Amino acid sequence: MGFREWWNGETEQRSETPPPSDPSTATVIPSRTAAPRSVSAGDALSLSMVYRAVQIISVAVMQMSFDAYRANQILEPAPAFIRLPDPNSTRSTFLEQTTVSLAVNGNAFWRVTRDNQSRVTALEVLNPLDVEIQHTQSGRVTGYQHFNTVLRPTDVQHLALMRVPGQVRGLGPIQAAQSELRGAIDVRDYGSNWFETSGVPSGILSTPQALPPGEDVKTKARWNEQTAGGVRVVSNGLTYTPLFLSPKDAQFLESQTFTVTQLARLFGVPSSLMLATVEGNTQTYANVAQDWLGFTRFGLSRYTREIEEAFSSLLPRGTDARFNFEALLRSDTETRFRTHEIGLRAGFITVNEVRAIEKLAPLPGGDELSKPAPAPAPTDAAEEAES
């Protein structure tokens, strides 16, 4: 399936097909028929708020470093498929495709390529709509089908955003909130087509006199035939009263603000990152910093943890893969340097460790811990209080 078909295709608003009673396996086929008023991935991403939320999540994942660890020590060099999962693409693109698949579909599938010694050599992100899951009646996955190719469970790595008991496919925000997304699309379309299809006139021609039969239609036609912006002649005692709509009402700003807040909540992205303001909330530096922390812990970590565990399951036992959140949560320069100073004076971090964080070369003798500074002597007032 190409991008156009994926864009216009129906997302998995599916109920899992129950396995047949006789065969031991069954295939879960993604729906290709749009249910009434269902919202596809393309429909959802046509909303600027959904596009922005998915973009924030994917960009956050892309910009973090990713390493393999053994006994809390970074492996140097890292396995080849950690450094470059897909030889035909960049690592950032691979992570972006995986994250977007999880965000808009609730599932991501990697096709795993191995050498003759069963070592992983490459990974490829598959379109989740093209992957069919074969499973037993109890829900145990027995294989996958990608177009006409049947793949073993070891040939595919399945990532899911939310796992529902009894379902072999994950549940994403678009699939879980079809009604809210359809409502947001309806509000957007209604606002866009307000002046053309709402049936509300731009003005009213009125007269206290009774018009002869058919005269109202003729008068309306003559009025509309006059050149827009030109001089209009009002006769027969007619009065024209224009109907004005304020810019705020014309753009349905309150409805749009509510929609942004609703979708930010759905995707777990703070409203400040969605460039939206919430009534009654004042955005400050401290608030934004807390938003970032909450987003990282309870929103972004669901994606990163799933990717970490998928990579770790492909690594040798005792080796795991981890994202480095430090660059994402990196504070401003002044706050960062003050934190380094506290750590150096307390004696639990070395100069070279600080320089490594700041991407600087180590210094001779910089690996020694400083002795913690002695506690300050109590003042006279403090001594009197203790006595």
C-alpha cells in the first residue's frame, strides 16, 4: 500500500474477527471499508491540532540519543542495527515512522532481517494497515502476513500503544476517540462553509407594505444582480438591514479552543506545546517546565518505553536499549551550571562527568571527586534556639 492509499484508507475501527472453531489459527484482517462517519488516519491528520500533536511526539523521539547498555555501561560500538536500524533510511526516519504508526494507528510493525547466525542485521517499518495477524483462539500470535508473504513471529516485531485484553492489535488515540474526532472535523467544516451553506442571509430587505405575489422574488433577483461593491438602489419603500457576524463568531474561536484542549488531552500533549492557551491558566516558565516533565513521564514515555523494549528484545541477553532524555529535558544554561556546581561541591559528580554532559573533552585529573564541603557552623541565634 502506498502513502496515498494509507492516507485515504480506513483506520482500524475494527472488532477483532473471532478465530474459527476448527482451525487452530486465524487472520485478523484490517478493515478496508469505511464505517459510517468513521475517521481515517488522513481525516484525523487533516486537523491541524492532530497533526501538531503527532508531530510533537515524533520530533521529541527523533531528537533523543539512543544507545545500548550492558551492566549500565554504554556499549561501544553499539550493534549495527541500533546505530542504523534500516540501511535504506536514517535512524531518525526509522524512529519517526515507528512513532507516527503508533500515534495514528496504535500499532507499529518491524520486519526483522537476520543473518545465517540468527543475528539481527536490519529492521524495516511496515505499514500497519498492510499487516495481518494470525493467532490462536486463545490469542497467541502464530504469525503475520504482509501482502502475500507469511512471516513467522520471530520475523516481525509488533509494538502496540495500548494493549486491551482479548485483542491482538493495539488501540491508538484515533481509534479510541472516533466520536470526538468526528465532532472536531464537523465543527471545522461547518465553520469553513458557514457563509456558503449555513443558509444565513447577509442581510434583509424589508418593507411595511404588502408586496404583490412574486414581487419578493423579483426584488431579490434585482438586488443580487447589482454589482458587488457598487451603488445599490432601494425602491418601493424597501429598507436593507445587513447581518453582521463578529470575527470571533465567524471563526468559531471558542469551539476551536475547546477542540485543541480536547485533542491535547487525547494525545497526552500539554496545551502549551500545542501553542494553545487554556482559559484561567497563566503560562510561566515554571508552568511550561512542569508541562514538559509531565509530558515526558506520562505521554512520551509510553512511546519510548515500547520502542526500548522492542529493541532490547532483539539484543543479546543482559543488554538493553535506552533513550537518553537529558537533551529533551535540558534546562537553560544558568540553571544547568548551578546544578553542576551543587553536584561538584557535594562530591557525587566529577569535573569530567560534567564536561561529558556538556560535550567537552575531559581534563587531566578531572575524574577525582571533590570532598564535600563541611556544614556551616551554627550561628549564635541557632545555638540559642537549640539550647
